[in-house]
Amino acid sequence: MTIDDRNHRPPSASRRLFLQRASLLSGMIALGGGSYLYNPKGVWAADPIKVGIATDLTGPISWGGIPNSQVAKMAIEQINASGGLIGRPIQMILEDTATNEQLAVTKVRKLVTQDKVDVVFGGITSSMRNAIKDTIVNRGKTLYIYPQLYEGKECMPFLFCTGPTPAQQCDTFIPWLIKNGGKKFYLPSADYVWPHVLNEYARKTIVKNGGEVIGEEYFPVDHNEYSAAVNKIMSSGVNVVFNTTIPPGVAAFFKQLNEAGFQKRGGRLACVYYDENALGITPAHEIEGLASCLDYFRAVNDPFGNQMQAQYAKLYGEKALFTAGSGSTGMYRGIKLWEAAVKEAKSVKREPVAVALDHAKISEGPGGGCEMVPGTRHVKMNMYTAVSKGGKYEIVEKSKGAVMPGECG
Amino acid sequence: MSSVVAFFFDVLAYSSIFVLVVLGLGVIASMMGIFNFAHGEFVLLGGYTVYLFHSLGLPVWTGMVAAPFAVAMVGLVLERVVIHRFYATPIVAMLGTYAIGLALRESVRSLLGGQFYSVTAPLVGSFSFGEISISRWRTAVILITAVVMVGCYLLLTRTRFGLKVRAALENPALARASGISTSRVYAATFTFGAALAGLAGGLMVPIYAISADMGVPFLIKSFLAVMLGGMGGFEGAIAGAALVGATSAALPWAIKPVVADVLVFVIAIAIVKFRPEGLLSKWRS
């Protein structure tokens, strides 16, 4: 072949190439990315109930989205294995919202308009919930259940929140911190909605219990250099660091704080999203004595939770654990409460299910049973305070009965 | 007194980490004119190598030694397969490397299950002098950065390889006419830049924990550092990095961290306005 030949290729070659690429591209668009359909096993006479799960399987929030989707799948398979719900199997449609709010709106619109799901579970961050709730509830006329611990104040009709609220995470925890740490608090925080609103509540609770807030400081969410804050903490005699800075920066912060000798001089580290997954973020000795308050820890050691853990580990291994901080307990609770509501309503229609869900109750769950507080669309649940020792949590306090969410009342 | 020492140590430690990250980026950007948006992910791969060694039960420092070599191999393969096609079109190179970075980041994310893992530093704890405590590992990072900086400088100014690299940058046509294979030099430079990123990632892991987004917070500020330092010279990138690193670490001592984060960019833009050629640029001279 001469050089001339190469320069005068027959036009069909590039046309073929164009057709190949065009078909590949259109194929990719048609299939869409990150949609997964899980059909119920076995043969069923009735049409399936469709459950939409929209969560972050990729992107920075996938630490929560991955275990969330796994526990949802496990719970739905359990329901199907025990004969389905009101005689019908459940089909799960999982959408990856990729930690991207714009993309998520498109994904949930697909769920409510194209798939016509009967309920949507999902969202980890508050910004995600705020981005998708209108599409689901108002335009899609669909029930929405949000599983993660959050800052509260979400009182939209047909939106039920099944994770702990600031009242649940602070009311028993802060008095414990004052008793087991001291009165001087420092609130280092990431600069987004959850820390701001949570700190408002925490500050009130601290003052009410005789403590004082020495400093409250906000850092960019991807901040990773905390020497100035560590110095202020060390030089002002702070007893309790109530942390709401987030990963990945939190690793550097805890390390710097530990190396500066905060724990050595008797300081108490506290962080209310810290669960068993988060224990991996820093070496155990750097967060020795860290206290957290959540609706479930493995260390609660309840038979129901243990059995769930064993089954979860068998299905998904030990990488993304079933924990409270990832919203996974909230997801399980949400699905079971919704199941109870559908059973009572004998329908999957939004209005009757919402009426039944308003007072739904489950007797068993990880960390104990729970129930909706009528008229608030929030859940009353047991709360546990745990302290990290040698890389494991030990339960140091259990709430006296279920704690009220204190929202929308 | 103790807080003065803490201040200078912390500013120096953070600047060192930052210089280490920018070094690789600066070498590639100033020697080849390619803005490598996958740099953060090269840093991540370095960290991931250390994590792999750690999870296999090998000593952490062996992982840190292996990280630059592992990432260099990835860099070399990418350069030969993809990046070398972009040399004529820097804008396409940005988009292309961004895509590569995204693919690498999400691959590591799925390997880690989206979670964060810690790696214990080879040197644990801190030196205490009275009230002052100085982190051992950060001290080590400062020293390693100094050694690497000097090493890079000698490599690029005192060796045959450095001469070829500079020749290929200044006048590619003449370099080729003189018998230098510019494509090989570019491949070697890119590989070298990747190795530096790998080293930075390996040394950073004990401080920041491994997660898929480990390299992301550094990327934009690294570009700022390269811009500030001026293209064309490798010392410029270091000066830029030191300045950006130091202001990022120092400003939160005086003002709100959220404001400080923005102010770093404002200061940098102001400097670029008055010295558009960069702090130490040879570009237009």
C-alpha cells in the first residue's frame, strides 16, 4: 500500500465507523447508566409491587449508598421469601444517583413516571433529599422514605424520615458527655447544612445542661488541614470536641488532635455519625475513647441485630458494613414500617399507606423495635451511646425506652 | 511559645505535603505543557498501593517504596496508549486526562467498597518537648520532601536526561534533529511525574486515610500553584506550591477557615495579575 492509498480510503470505511459509533452511543443512551432491576424469585400469580431505591452507589457518598442498597435488597428478598406483601411479590428497581443531585432528579423522575414505582426509598445527604423530594412527592405523587440520620425540620407530607434526629442524638448524649468529659465544648464542623442545624440544637442542649461552648468553627467540606483548630482546642482547655467535620478531612483532624495530646490530657472526642464503618478511617489508638450516639451498634449485641449481621455478612462480606451511620438501619426500619403499613392498608396506594404508616410500628429491628410518632412522620427509637476501645465500640449507655424525635410536632 | 512552634511546624508540614503533590504535576505541566487532570488519581493510586501492601500484612514502608514504581508503570502505559495522542491539543488533553482520572477513581472506589481505611504510619506518635509535641510522621514527610526536591532539581539540571528533557521542551524540532527521541523523552517525563505523584500518595496515606477522593482536594490548588509558579520552570512550581500550601495552612489561624479557603485563591489571582509570567518563570525570557 502506498502513502496515497492510505490517504484515499474508500468512504465506506468511515461510514461503517460512523455507524458503529452511532449505534454504540445510542445503545449506551438507551440502556442508561446505573439502573438495576431485581425481579422477585420464583413464579407469582399477582403483579409485583414496585419499590424504587435511589441512592449513591458511586461518587463520594457511596460509603453510605452501597450498604444502603444492599440492606434494601436483603430486606426485600426476605419479604418475598416469606410470601410477599398482600399476596404480591416485590420488584426492586435500584437507581445509582452517583452523588450528583441533577442526575438524581432525572433518575427519580424515571422511577416515578416510567417505572411507576409505588414507593421510593433513598437519598443519603440532605442536599440529595432536598433535590429529589419534590419530584417524588409533588410531581410524582409517590410516597418517599428517607433513611439517614439528619438535621431535622423536614415536615413535608408524604415524606417519612426513619433515621435519628438532633434531639435523638443529643438529648441523652450531651449530658453523658458533660458527665464523662467536661463542661467546655468545641464544635469543629464541615460547612454544610447538617452541622449548622445540628450544632444549633447541640449548643442549646449543652447550655441547658450546664456546659459552655468555647468555639464553633466551620471548615470547607473538603478541608484537610486543621492545625489552627487543634491549637485553639489545646490552648483553651476544651474538654469535649463535638465533631461534625466529615471524611476524608476528618482523618487528618483526628490524627492531628491525637498527636497534639488531646486525649492524653483527658479530652473526650465525640462524633454522632461515627459508626463501625467510620472506625476504619483512623488507626484505633488515635480515636481511643471516641464517643458516639446512634440507634444501633454491633455492640448492642441483640439477638435480632446479630442474626441480621450474620446474614448480611454472608451475602455481602465485610467491606461495607451494615451500620447506623450509613443510614442502613434507617433503610431497614423504613422498609419494615412501610411493609407494616401496606399490610394494614391492604393496598399500595399512596394515601391509605401514608395514613397507616403514620402510626406504623415494628416490634423487632436492629437495636430494638420502633414506631412512627403519629402526625410527625418521624420515628421514636432506642438510642445507644458507645465508646471506642481498641478499635471496637462498647456500649456505655442505653436510652430509657424509645427517644422522641422532637420534629414536626 | 508552644503555639508559635506549632504554627511554624504545621505550616511547614502542610506545605511539604503540598509541594510533594505539586512536584509531579509541575514536572508534567511545565516540561510537557500537559495539564494532567488525572494527577489526583495518580496520588490516589500511590496511596492505594500502600494500602494493598498494608492489607497483605507487609510493612507499610515497603508499600511506600513500591508506590512510585507502581504508579510509574501505570503512567507509562497510559502515556503510550492514550496521552501521547494529546500532545498537539492541550484542551483535549485536559478532558482526556479528566476522563482517565474519573475512571481510575471510580475503579478504586469499587475496590474499596466506597469506604475509608486507615494505614498506620511507619513512625507513630509525636516528639514531646515540654508542652510542644511534634508529629513524627509529619517530620519524616518534611525531610523526605526536601530530599526529593533536591533530587529532582539535580536530575533536571545536572544529568543527561535533564538536558534532553529541557531540550525537548525548548525546541522539539531542534532536539529531534540532534538525535533526541522526543517521544521517548516525553514518555519518560510523564512516567517520572506519575512516579512523584505515587510517592506523594504513599507518604500521605497515613495522614489522610485511603479513600477514592483522596487526591481531589489537592487537584485545583495544585493547578493554582503551577499557574502561580509559572510554566516552563520546575522551580516555579515548587515556589507556587510552597506559597499556596503555606497560605492554606496559615490563614485559618487568623480568620474563618471558609473565608481563608477563598482568600487563598484571591491572593493567588492578585499575584498572577501583577506577575502574569509567574513567580520564577523562564517562559517568556
